[in-house]
Amino acid sequence: MKNAYLTSHFPLISIILFSLAGSIYLERMTIYYLQSIGLYSGMIEFFSEQGIHLTLLFIMWLFFFMFFAALKLIANTVNELSLLFFSKDEVGTDLTNIRRGSWIFLIGSIGSVIASFDLYVLLGTFLLSCFVYFIYFIYKVSVSLSAPALIALIFFHVFFWFAFVIAVGYAIIKLYNSLIASLPV
């Protein structure tokens, strides 16, 4: 049985698993921090220990889920926009060709759940999945691109993600600095 939509649920499963891995790590770090400052023992007097863990895990999972869903939406838009600008494909075969790349993120997300106890391995798993998918994307769409269009497509992706990371980093630093400046010291 060959169905074009057989792997359509893989991105959702990947987002769920990457979110779970990040929330497991962050939940453990939050519990450790609460214990080190002495708040955790006071929280246990009002809530069960399992309830605290599950509530923190769910809230952090929800945060990561929104984060990864937004990244997927941005990545899909950038992929399709780059194909609009540089591809000669008018039917949309490039989009069906790259759909199988969801396996890469599914395997990476399973690996991230296994690696959820070390931040660097967790981040490395996500970044490696992104890099492998990018190589897969370039390989699959290179059939319908000329050499200059392929170079332009790669430059478009690299420039967009570089500018996106710089802009988000700048906004976070600006927000942090304004928050620190507003504290009465």
C-alpha cells in the first residue's frame, strides 16, 4: 500500500517527542533549583511530590511544544518560499519529494528523549537532525535547480536562519538589559 499521507503525522510526533525531551531536562533542573533554594520542601507541604513533577513537566512540555511548532511553521514557510523563488518545479513534486524527510526528525526526536539527561547531547541531537534534514532537502530539490539557483537557495536559508537567530538573541538581550536596568538597586 503506497499512500502519500502515510508519514503525515511524523512532524507532530517529532514535535511531541522533542518537547518531551526538553521538558524532562528542564523539569529536573527546576526541581533541583527549587531544592537548592529551599522552596521545594515548602511546596511538598501543599502539593504531592508527584503532582509537582507532573505539573512542571506539563507546563514545560506545553512551552516547548509551542516553541517547536512555531519553528516548524517558520521552517516550512522558508522552505516553500525558497522553492517559489529558485525552483523550476511548477507542479509541486519537490514538496512531495522532501516530505519523506520527516523520518529524519522522527529518528532525531526519539534520540532526544533518550538523550534528555544531558543538555549538550539534547541540543546536539536537535541541531544534527536539522543539519541532516537540510542536506536531505538540498539533495532532493537539487534536481529541479540550476547551479546558481542551488547556491542562492542555500544562501537564502543560511542568511534567513542566521538573521533570525541574531534578531531573537538581540531581542532577548535587550529585554534582559531593560529588566536589569529597571530593578531598584
